Amino acid sequence: MDRVFNFAAGPAAMPVEALETAAREMLCYKDTGMSVMEMSHRSKMYLDIFNETEALVRELMGVPDDYAVLFLQGGATGEFAAVPLNLLSRSADYIDSGNFAHGALVEAQKYGTVRCVASSREAGYTRIPEWNAADFDPDADYLYITTNNTIFGTRYAELPETGRVPLVADMSSNILSEVYDVRRFGVIYAGAQKNIGPAGIALVIVRRDLLGHAHPDCPKVLDWTLMDKNGSMLNTPPTYAIYMAGLCLKWLKKQGGVAAMEQVNVEKAKMLYDLLDASAFYRPTAEKRFRSRMNVTFTTPSPELDAAFVKEAAQAGLVNLKGHRLVGGIRASIYNAMPVEGVRALADFMKKFEMENEK
Ligand SMILES: *Cc1c(COP(=O)(O)O)cnc(C)c1O
């Protein structure tokens, strides 16, 4: 069977080149006579893979030397707990822009004082909430945001100014898709399965002066300070997922890096939003100013037509377009690995479906 265009929100499509390299190296990596999966995480050969992957993250994102780069387990959801367990002593501010932001806030409440300083929950998360910097606690341990809201298809058009208060960002669904100045953040973290590589890794980038404050009862595997001291190898890291992430990052570098990829991503998203804006049939669900470039959400005139759209698209080789179960409708996730041709094929299908089904 031919490969399809996979619009899944995560785990998501990966670069074919990375998959091909992995297939070629599956049974025998270089001259080791074994698969990467079978290697000790302490072996020289594996440490080379690990170090190269970390170096690629640093190079592609421009991570300064005074930031630690960690590869941990537990996914993004593990970091919902790790953030307060490593940073929260007095009080933290959260902006509630979507389901994952809300989940992070609720998790943090287990560990200390947490304030919600802005929320778009009442508006059905169709926008990034309006905030007033005067509401931020100038002595907060951190201010927490989710840069791209995967389920609702929204993205921060600008970042909040937090002064001395460290900005903590869940970038799970838009990391490496656009240029961010890492210096604006105290902590950036992301689950890997959207735009980094396969599931199984939480990538954490943390400014080193924020280390050393973990709760005494923080589990060792969530303790950034301990993990940094041990090169992410306090225990066995997700070795194969890190290797695969490295292959994906090499591919990204070959595409010209994050800035070049951002241009392609803007072009891909524009293709779909232009079509949605010109149509009386489809309705985009996110407010224009906050539209995500990674997750494009929309509806047809009825839930029945939404379902028919998803089904007929799949028959045409465009799969996993069903919206998240919380919101319904249609969602096209177009991360870095989704080629322009895939988005063009979707746009063509959308035009055809509209023509066949408009009244
Ligand atoms: C997918 C996602 C998560 C959850 O990731 P897991 O790795 O499944 O825990 C959290 N935050 C955002 C923004 C996401 O897109």
C-alpha cells in the first residue's frame, strides 16, 4: 500500500527520510552488529547518538549555553507536574488558553498556590485570552503559557511580557515550527510526538539558574536538577525515541533549519485559511488573529457533512482529519513533516467536497 497523507495531531507524520534511515539501520547500526534498540545507554556508540541529538536541538533552536537540554520520560503531561515540582515555592500564574493549559493548571494546584490570570474557557477556547500584565504577580515563581493549542487550533500571536518572572512554555505542538528566542523563556518543554520525533520523550529546555529548587518530595525522574547532573541518564532514557528524534532533526537541518521551515509552514497554513475564508461552506473555528499554523480547525455546515468529509478524505488518502472529541468538526494538523503537496492535496479535496455538497 502507498503511504497516505497523515493529518494526525500526534503521534503525527514523520519525515520519510528519517523513517528510511531507521529502516536501513534497524538490524545493524554502523559497525556495531546490533540495533540502536539493543544498545546500552552508557555505551560510546549510544552516547554519540545522544550527544549529537542534543547538539542538533541546541543548534536548530539557538539554545544558549546557560540552558540545560534534557530528554525525559512521562511526556508533556509528566511535565505538567514537573514544572511546579521544580519551580513552585510561593505562587505561580497560569494563562488558560486550552485543554492542555487547563490540565497543567489543575495538576499544579496539587503542589501549591496557583492563580489563573487569564482564561478563554468561557469563549470555548476559540481565542488566546486577553491578559492584563497588571494582573500578573511580580513575585510569582513563573508565568505559564501554552504557545500553540493543539485541540482548538490557536497560537499566541505575541508573548506576554513578564519582566523578571520566568516565562514557562508548553510548546508541544509548535516547537521547531517557528523561530522563538529561547532567551525570552525560563523553561520550554514539549512532548516529542508532534514536531520532534516519535512519542516517548519530553524535551525540556531550562535556564540553569532556575535549577536547584525542586520540592524535597519531587520524584527523581521529574527532578530537572538531578537529571541535568546525570545527563538525562539518572535511569534509562527512551533510547530509541531519542535516536529517531535525532534523525528527524537532521532532516530539519537539511531543509534549512527552523527559519526556513517557518516560511514553509506559513505558506502551508495560508493555503488552507485562504480557502476557508473564501468559502461560504466551511467555517474556520479559531479567531483570525490567533490562528494556529500547525492545527487548522474548521467545520462544514453540519456534523453529518463533517463525518462524510472525514470518511471521503480518508478514501482519497488524506487520513486522520477528524476533530478532537471535545470539539468535533475537522482538524488538519500540518506539522513540519507534512509536505506542501499534502496540504495542496487536502485543499483540492476541500474544493471538490464543497462543490459536491453545497446547496
Ligand atoms: C499533546 C499535547 C500535550 C500532551 O502530551 P503527552 O505527551 O501526551 O502528555 C500537552 N500539551 C500540548 C500543547 C499538547 O499538544
